Amino acid sequence: MRRNAMDWAKAWIEKKEPPRNKVGFLYMPASGTDASNTNPYAQMPEADTNWVETGPHVMVVGPRE
């Protein structure tokens, strides 16, 4: 599953479709922030939004259905 997660992350970084028929498991041990719940590529919060604060978590990633 680690390879699948890395393939998924690479696709996300390159703004491509995630790999088909692969499920991956990612772990984020440190907290982080994201600018948008609707745009994962946003560089800063939009005027009508707040920063999203995320604590340590796991993510199960897979193909877009």
C-alpha cells in the first residue's frame, strides 16, 4: 500500500488523475493547515474562507469515482 500512496501523492503534486484501482494509506504525524476545503491547490485563504487546521491524522486514498 505504501507504493500506491506514493503514486497517489505524485499524481496530486503533478495535478493529474490518481492511479486507477489502487488504494493507499498515508500518515501525517504533524498537524498542518490548508487554505481551502474546496481547492487543495490554493496558496492562501480566499476572502470568504478561514484556514482549516488539521491535527495528526491518517488518510486512505484511492481512485476518484
